[in-house]
Amino acid sequence: MAKNKNNQAIWGIRIKDNTSNLFQKIGSSIDIDKRLYKEDIAVSIAHVEMLFKQKIITFKIKNKIIYGLNKIEKEISKNKLEFNKKYEDIHMNIEKRLFQIIGDEAGYVHTARSRNDQVIADFKIWIKSANKEIKSKLNSLIKTSLKLAEKNIYTIMPGFTHLKNAQAISFAHYLMAYIEMFNRDKKRFNNNLDNLNENPLGVAALTGTSFNIDRYYTTKKLGFNKPTNNSIDTVSDRDFVLDFLYSVSVCSMHISRIAEELIIWNSDAYNLINLSDKVVTGSSIMPQKKNPDLLEFLRGKSGSTYGNLFSMLTILKGLPLSYFKDLQDDKEIVFKSYDTLIGCLKIFEEVIKNLRPNKDQMLKLANNGYITATDLADYLVKNHSLSFRKAYQKTVGIVNLAEKKKKNLNELSLNEMKKIIPGLKGDVLKVFDLKNSVNSKRSYGGTSFDNIKKMIMKYKKLND
């Protein structure tokens, strides 16, 4: 095997003195970006295949490089390759190992490219996979939520505004609201895939290259839609990172909002849902406690994903074109946000699987707060030729009467209501039935039972 003469950093001939230990520690990213080894090897293989196709390297050199790269991938996957911080990152560690395996021919692998376009290609491919994995987890969560919704179409509970009882609603409709949020998250991650699907490989350090390369060939090989248009922008672009971090942050926010609501519903004050022992914890001092710690964990994690997004925005806000060391942190930030969100999606799905509505308490709470008052106002508009504002005023009189008599609306007699609204007929009493109230909201997107069934079927088909 040919001896690798360049067993120091690539720029060791130009930079005479050894790098200080402190600077070497700061400059090294191998502990973070070793996660990109598969992408880096795939990019290098596509690159050398293109170099051979364009007659820039020989068939023999191409095959030796690909043999070496495949060998390195197996070594890394089996934890048999020891990374060296001296070589800074995954790209140079792989190249150095390639020299050890095939000798000086390894020097051809970096022809017509820079680490700048190499790392962006690796990173984009990784983020494409990350988007797809998150979408898969969202699909699984949506399916689990749909199952719970399908079991609770006729479960009546109060809908809240300002955390006060507002109108009667189906518990399934509440669950479907969460599904709408997660479906929007899926669309955001889909948009990310569309926006980042441009191949950066071949722009080199920032100007392109004088070699007769074929960027359309590597674009096809690596699964991109087209090559990027401007070499300077390509090297400095991290919009695709921001798009990903933003999408993760919004999805985390949705999980946090839902977690907060379920924490409130699980409280002794509301007692609307029960969590199984699989997803609660106890207290070190209070023997009776069953705490919704997983939901609190989910609520808290949104803060770290927000922080990662703002970190990246702050790094980019003052950077001129094109590449700067500041950008080294982008991968650690993205990996942290990805790991956090994947964990949160798994946890939240487990919570949904172990959540049961307290149907009796839901119905009991729905009977408080005069939540069919709007139904009465609507009835007066439809049957007594009143404007809605006039009907609203008349209904306030009925609510005040019920409050004075310490009764629910459905407990008032027809004669009592006639003192406020003469001419009422017996059919008015039907508007105070909670199921009738829920089922009357037949406008598209409303909480009627038929609407809910249709929406469940719609999303079951979309997520098959």
C-alpha cells in the first residue's frame, strides 16, 4: 500500500505550526457530524462516478475509490473506525482513512469539489431523510388519534373559550382539531422537501470549478430535482436549515398546546380525562399522587426547539457571503431539534394510547354554564322572526332568570320562560338537549356527528 505522506491536516503544508490543543478542540466537529457518514460516502461515490463519466479520472481510480469508500462505510457501521479530532470532521476523517486503504489514488476524490459544497450536499440529504421520518411519525400519531376520535364521536363535553364553558361539543371534534394541526405540520415538512431539493454539489468553494463536471448527473444520482443556480448563494445558504427548524418549532408548539390542555383536563379541578399508570409518575412524599409528568415534559421541550431556531437565526443575521466558521454549529442545532421532536412525537402518541375520557364528568360539566344559550338565540331567530341581536337580548333575560333561580336552562319550565319571551312553544325545550345542540352544528367544519364521521373517514384515507 502506498504510504500516505499527508498524515497531518490537509492545509499542513501551508500552516507550519501545529494547531493549539484549544483551537483543535474548538475546530473539531467530528463528534457531531459523524452522524453524516452515510450521506458523505454516498455523495463521494456519486462525485467520483461523475468524474469518471466526464473522463476526469480513470476507470481504475474510480473503482479503487468506491471500493475504499464502501469499506469505510462498513467499518463505521460496525464501530470499527476510530475518528481523529485532528482531522476536524467526518469528511476529512473519511478521506484520511481512504488514503490508508487505497493509497495516493485517494487524492483524486476531492477533485472539482470543496468541503463547502460537500457538507451542504451531505446535510441536505440528511435533512430530506429527517423530514420524511418526522412525517412518518406524524402519520402514526394521526392514526392513533383518529382511533380515539372514532370511539368518542358521541362523547359530549363543553367546548371552552377563555377556559370557560362556551358551547357543547363532541370530544372527537376536539381531537380532530389536533389532527388539523398535525396535518398542517406535515404540509410544512413537505414544503421543506420541495424547497431544499436542489443539488449543491459541484459549486466547490464558492465560484464553481474549471473542470468539465456534470452537475445534472450528480443531481440525478443523489435524488435532487435540479442543481443550484448560483455558486456563491449555494455555499452560504442555510435557508433550508431555518425552514426545518421553524417547522420543528411549530410542531413542538402544537404538542405543547395540546399537552397543556390535557394537563388541565387531567387536573382534579376538571377531571375530564384519565391517564393510565403507564404515562404518569408518583411523588416522593405524597403517596396518593399520579402526576402527568410526560405531558409536562412535552410542554417544556418546545422551549429548546425555539432556542435552536433563534440560535440559527442569530448566527446567520450578520454573515456576509459566502462561507464562515460560524456555520459549523448548524448541524448540532438541527440534530438536537430533530432528536427532540422525534422523541416528543413518540411520547405524545404513547399518551394518546393511554388516555381515556371521563365521559360522565364531561357530560356533567357540559350541563353547567348555560352552554345552550346560543342555541336558544338561534331558535328565536329561526322561529320568531327576530334579528340575532334582539334574540341575543331575549336570551340574556332567560339566562339571568335561570341564574336567579339557580337552575340550568333545561330545568326552566315553559311558563317561566314565557314570562321573558311570550309566545314560546313547547318545541323550544329541545334546544337545551346537549346532543341536539352538538348535532345541530351541521355547517362545514362544525361539530355535528355526521361532520365528524366524514372528517374521520377523510383523514383515514389520507393517512393510509
